[in-house]
Amino acid sequence: MRAAEPQERAEAIDQLHVATPETLQALQIAVTSDSTVRNRVRAVNSLRALAEQEGAQQTVLSILHLAMSDANTSVASRATEVYRELTQQPGPNAGPDANPSPEPESVASE
């Protein structure tokens, strides 16, 4: 992902939809070294989407951890938010009963 202009780099980030080692490496480079804050935030958002794919979450969390120390507070805040979101989700085997509510929801019939 070597694009010269910020908009071209943004478009390249948007094309990364499959969590391959190459994709994750490209996003790590974008998160840690893109000169445009908007692109670093975009890369964090892309990582969030890729974390859902099998086998990607640990690598995504590692990259997000790097982004959490970004000098720009927008990037660091978004990375922290995504990191917390991903680490607070129930595991893949957790079904709808993983966090049961104390009482069943009632359905109003009018």
C-alpha cells in the first residue's frame, strides 16, 4: 500500500477487507506512519472491522495497542475505544444467554 497522496492512501485503506497477514501489516504501517491523521483513524476503523474475522483479533489488538500511544489524541482515543470494545465483547461461543437479563422483556400488546 504505497500511495503518494493522502486520498489515494485512504482509498487503499478502504480496499482492505480480508484479514490476511499482508492486510494487517499494511494497516499497521498506516496506523503507525501515515502522515494524515484522518488516514490513521480510518486504519483503526478498518482494524475494527477485520477483528471479526477468524484468527485476526490478537494481531488487531496488538496494532490497536500501538495506535493507542499515537501523538494525536483523535487517533489514540479512537484506538482506545475500539480496543475496549473488542476486549469487552463476549467470546465466539457466547450465545444470547451469555449475559441473561434478570427478568424477561415484556411485550406490550395493545
